[in-house]
Amino acid sequence: MTRAELLSRISSAELTEWMVYYQLEPFGQETQYIGSAITSTILANVNRKKNDKPHSVDEFMPKFEKEEKSPEQMLNFAAMITAGLGGKIGEPE
């Protein structure tokens, strides 16, 4: 859904309220990993050696931060996708 479509369905005030609510009570796909991370942490901790440092939930949570890429890296990626899809890379017409 585009921003325009979203704003045609709800007001800016309602969107802001949802954004604030998300800050207080996160929801969505990323929050679904917490249960698995807790279970994995428990399993890892009950099976660790006596003198090993306990594991934390953060160690088992996937990381969703996006890596910043340079313009050259982005162009190389675009060229790779273009070539993979059978396109040709050349001068614009």
C-alpha cells in the first residue's frame, strides 16, 4: 500500500496514534521472533557447561537493521539483477 492509499483510508491523526501505539506495544512479524528466541535461550542455557557464560535472548533474535550501501555497491547490485533477468546494460537511449 502506498502512502497516498494509506492516507486516503485513515487520517494523519489516526496514523500518528498507531505509530505511538507501536512504540508502546510493538506488533508485527519482528515481535513474533521473541518467543522462539526465549525458547532457544532456555535450551542453550540448560545445556551449557557449568562455567560458561549464560546466553541472552538478544543472541537468538534476528537482526533487521539494513546495511548502508555505497552508490557503487547499489549500481553493482542493479547490474547483477539486470543481467540475471536477461537485460542488457548500456547507455540510456
